[in-house]
Amino acid sequence: MNLINLKLAVRNISRNVTFSAVNILGLALGLSIFLLIAEYLAFEWNANRFHTNYQQLYRANLFTPAKEKGDYYLPPGLAGAISSRVPGVRQVVRMAEGLGSGVVVSADSDGGRVFTENNISYTDGNFFKVFSFSLASGSGDLSGAQTAAISATTAKKYFGTANAVGKTLTVKNQFGNTTYTVTTVYKDMPQQSDIKADILLSLKTLENPAFRNGNDWADPNTLGPRFCFNYVLLDKAADPDKIDKAATAVMAQVLPEKDRNDLKFRLQPFKYLHLADGFNYPFQTTGSLVMVVSFLVVALLIIVIAWVNYINLSTAQALQRIKDQGIRKILGASRFQVAGYHFTESFVFTAISCGIALLLVVVVQPFYNLFLEKELSLKILNQAWYGAAAISIVIAGYFLAAAYISLLTSAPNGLQAIKGKTGFVKGNVLKRVMVVFQFTISIILIIATVTLYRQLSFMQSQDLGMNIDQRLVITGPSVVNSEHKTASATFANELRHLPFVKMVAGSNNIPGQGYNFAADGITNLNPSPGDEKKSYAMLIVDGSYFETYGIKFKAGNNFSEQDINTGWSKAGKVILNEAAALQLGFNDPALAAGQKIKWGKDYEVVGVIKDYHHLSLHQSIQPMVFLPAVADGYFTIKVNSREMKAHISQLQALYRQTFPGEPFAYAFEDELYGRQYRSQEKLGTLFIAAAVAAIFIAALGLFGLAAFAAQQKVKEIGIRKVLGAGVVNIINLISADFIKLVALSVVIASPIAWFVMDKWLMDFAYRIHMQWWILALSGGIALLIALVTVSIRSFMAAMANPVTSLRNE
């Protein structure tokens, strides 16, 4: 790099402080947003790929004609048959995620620490042989019954130290009270892992009926109920397609007869467990490819807009110094030496902008991480090729920008340069194209943001078919047995006597949190072929559930107290929603009331409720079957006081008195239900940030182009002012072309945004429709910003002394 060019570049930057600051700010802002989005993209793309054997790892799925995306829950007894009978399978690890959640007591810590744990899983003894999670201490062996592995953070929480091998924990969950010996302490599972567990319990423990508390469906050797993930490690030379066929054949031999013909075994590559490798991916994933690709496009567009803005501003500034270049050429400077100066100046601008961008990233990083609920940093770009890609994009932008500026400001000889002529006639056309491109992208982002928030507002404002306001939800006891069932009934009755409580309902799940389980095989008494394969969402509730949530009956009656106390299996009673009644073949859902349906045996439909949105409006209402029981998974309290915080201590005392040793946990139902929309809210916020940044950078570029136009027309402006032209005439002279460019951007952006957002809205079961005013509003915002930006620069030119501009003619 030429030292003289470096000094000249620094001098020119310091002479034009305002212009240079605006230029650097635009590029720095674009680079910082690009880097922040790149962190997120690298995090998502690299999920689950830290395992040593990830290329040979797969998750097993079962496909049926009724399930387009397959089912990753398998009967646990299938693992042994696959492992022993299918050549090419090295190992199979079963994992029942979250199945062991409950209350945990550290039996040998001082005072015995007690916590509710929602992230406890059962797994096989070879878990740490297949997965590459780092061990802090211990053997990593979970092959023995009543053995456990815990994370380092969990060990410190219960024992005050990570050295917890040999210590014991008592887990109180649906399988009773079981004591486990800690054989392993593992380092906390990375954020980039889709497998997460604070405590791992030996699945072998459940082989003993004494540790199942009557829940024989959880026998690890069963081939019936499906509740385990199966992770399969293949030999390096194994063909996954051949494994699929062989495993399907094995299933046909060992599974119950009703499942043999329809089920197909398919392996999902573990590296695509988080993100699919395409939009038509046949398996379920934990991440969103659509969101990742969307932000990849946004990141690239933002960085392109930033460079285009830099080019426009730098070009306007360079053309003001075209005469200086002419003098240098007359004094003997070659074309390449002049170009070298532009490359040097662009390097200085880029270096300063990169430095400021890195500083902005460091400042914003904590808030960004808090918002995304992830621990991101620039270090994540060191993984694989992500950092090299980010640096390459920045370097490519620098070279292209410097080359374009050099070409645009070149002149065949020094005399032409002194006259203010350049050698690149089409430069003005290309710069206009750049402005149109910038504002087209900005308008698309504005339309996307408005549409997203309208859809979110639409979903949150719709009638849910139930009432979730002033409903307090208390989590029920972790241990489920006859003793706790009696205590739960007592607790509910005590609650009803409190003056601030209107109603109390018990249920094993609540709105916004999913269902108890899904079931098929439910039909009317005269089923058609295929009816038994249709799926129903099952929810266990007591008789107060519907009234507490304000759910209306369409026909029939509620469960009786006898139904609740007897339980759904013995009572043989169910309640349907309208969707379930229709799926069962009743043309009028009300006609289902009083009829019988078959689910292994006959059940009487005592009532039909009106459909309500148990889950968010992102998905359609599922056919639901309600089962009567003394449900104590959750207690929902309808209160008559808005000052509930003053009553929490009273509820807590009553709960601990009724359920000694059980932690008290509560939440408000409207808040729980609203959490379903958090991902859309985050997406909307990120789009707002991207749209604001894009329109801001585009406005800076337009400001630069207006400055260039004012410079090119400086003599014309001077002559017009001498001849009597007013300020408004001069502003119109400079602004008219730019407003036309932005208007053209509106015309181009509108159909593109309409098409893209209409496709996006198709993913929602309940959606708004694109309307013309969204396009008009977004275009109006862009036009207003452009008008203000150009008018400011035009006003400055209009107020200039015409004598100054004509003096140089």
C-alpha cells in the first residue's frame, strides 16, 4: 500500500468530516447487522455437529400413510430387535425425553435440597459411547438399574460441588419415589445440542415393575406404546436405505399385528435433526429452515445495501475531486496509480467501518443474546467455514466497491478530468439502478414487517372460544398415586372455600401447553375403512374444567361427579369437541351427544362442546376427546380479584400443607398461552430492526446521490437562481428524479412482497389476507423518507450563493 495514498486518504476523510462520518456510519451499521445475523446463522447451521460420529448418526422414524412427516416416537422394545437383527447397525440408544420429570431430593446433602426438575430423561447405558458429551467425572455408564448421570450445574445445585459421583438422589415422579446413585457428572450440554437433559436416569430401572408405580406402559421391553426416541449409529460403510428396508422387515415380524402393514422404518440423518437440507424435507426438525434462510437473505441484502450506499456516497465525493485527479495525471500519474488511491481510500473507509462494526457488535451482543435467549458471540464464526465466508464477503465488497469507484471516476486524459468529465458514461444509470435496488429491498422488508405484525395481532385478538383472563394455574404434585389423588381432591375443595376463588378445575394439561396424548383407533360403531387411523388429541379433565375456562356446550351434559371419581376407563364416558364429532362421521356435531363410540370398547358421548383454540391459531383446531378423572396435573383457579399477588402466599401455604415436600409453582394462564407467539414476536422484532436499518442505509445512499446531482448541476442551479428561480423550483429540479426512482421501487417491490408474504401466510390455519393498503402504507413510508432526505440536500443546494458556483465556469 502506497504511503502517500494513505496520507491523502486520511487527509480527505478529515477534510470532509460530515460526509465521511455518514459514509462510515452506513457501512458500519450494515456490517454490524451482517455479523450479528451471521452469528445466528452459524449457530443454527452447526447445531448437533460437534459429536464425533455425527455423520453416522441417525434418528429412527416411523411412517404411516396418515403421517406425512413421520413419528419419531418408537416403542422401546423395538431397539433390541433392530440392533441384533439388522446388519450395519453398530448401536442403538433409546431416550425417553422428559419422561422422568418431577421433584428431586439430594438425599445426602446438608438439609436435603429439593427442586422441581422438568428436564429429566431416561436413557440406555451406552448413551455416552454414542454421543460426544464431555464428562467431568465418573464412568459414563448407565447400564445398571437405579444409576444416574447429572450435569455439572445440577451437581453444584444439589451437592455444592461438581464432584458428585457416588452420591444419591431421590426422584419423585409418575413412577413413584426412586433413589438413584450418581455414576457420572457431565459438562453442561452445549447450546447447539438438540439433546438436552439436566439429569439422565437409567432406562433399565423401569424394567422392574416395582419402579413403575403401576405404569406398565413404560416397560422398556414393550412393543406397544411409543414413547422413546431411537438414535442409531451405523457402520461407516452401511447404506441407510438398505437399513430402512431391513428394519421395516424386522418390524413386520415383531410388532403387534395391527401395526405391521402400515409402518415403515426410516432413518433421519442426525446432522439434519435441527435444520432440514431442503424445504420438502420428509422428517420433523427442531429448527426452522424457513427462518434461517430468510435471515440469510436479509443478511446478504443488508450487506449489499451497505456497500451500494458506500459506493454512492464515495462516488459523489470522488467526482468532486475529479479535477485533482486530472492534475495528477498531467503531472505523470498513471491510470493505475490513480486507481491505487481509490483502493487505498476504500481500504481506510472499510477498516474504520469494520472497527466500528465490531464495537457495535460487542455493545449490542448482551441485548441480542437476551432477546434470542442464546449465548452467541463472534467466536462462533470460528466454526467450520463460517468465519472465512463472512470475511470473504467483506473483502469482496471492498474490492468491488473500490474497482467501481475507480472505473466511474476515470478519464481518458488529465485535460478531460480537469473539465470534470469522466470516462464512464453509464455511471449515472447504474447509480440509479442501485438506488432502486436499495429501496425495493427496504420496501419489501417494510411490507413483510407490517404483514407479520398484522397476522400476529389477528391471532392474539381472535375469540378463543374460552376465557383465559384472571385464571391462575398451579402445577400439581409430581408423584401420582392414590394418596396424592385424595390429597388433590382435598386441595381443590379447600381452594373453593377461599373468598377470592370463584371456580377450581383440575386437568392433566392446560391450554397452550399441548395435550396428554394422541390416540387413534377411535371410531363410530359403523366405521368406514381407514377411520381407525385418524388421530385424536386426548385430554384428562375433571367436571369443572369447561365451566372454569368458559367453554360452552353445544349439546349434552358435563361429566357427573361419579364419572370423575370412577375414572374414564371404568366410567366409559367421554366428551367430544365439534371437530372430533365431525371426524367421527356425525354431520351435525350435536347429534353425537348420547351416542356411543368405540375405542377398544364402547364409550358413551355424554356431551359435545363448541370448538375452542386449545393451542395457538397457527394451527387448526384438533379433534379432541375429553376423559373424566380426578385430574391433578394442573389446578386452574378462576379468581375474582385482580390483586392476585397478595393472595399467592395464602395459596402457597395451603399447597405445602396439602403436599408436603412438593415445590409450589404457579403462572397466569394468559401469560402461558401467550408464550406460543414468542417466536413470531421475535421474528417481527428482528424484521423491524432489519427494515429500519435497510431504509436508513438506503436514505443515506439517496442523500449521497442527491449530493452528487447537486454537484453535477451546480452551474445550472446558479444560472436558474440568477434568472429568478426560487427555492421550491431548485428543490423540484433535484428531487423529481429521485422521487421517481423511489416510486419505481414501490412498483417493483409491491408484487414481490405480496407474493412472498401470501405464501408465508399460507402456513397459518387462521390468517389475514393481503390488502392493498399494506402496500400503499409501506410505499408511502418509503416515499416520505426519500422526500425528506432529498429535500434536505436540495434545500442546501438551493440556498447556496450562485456567484460561488458560477465563478469557476
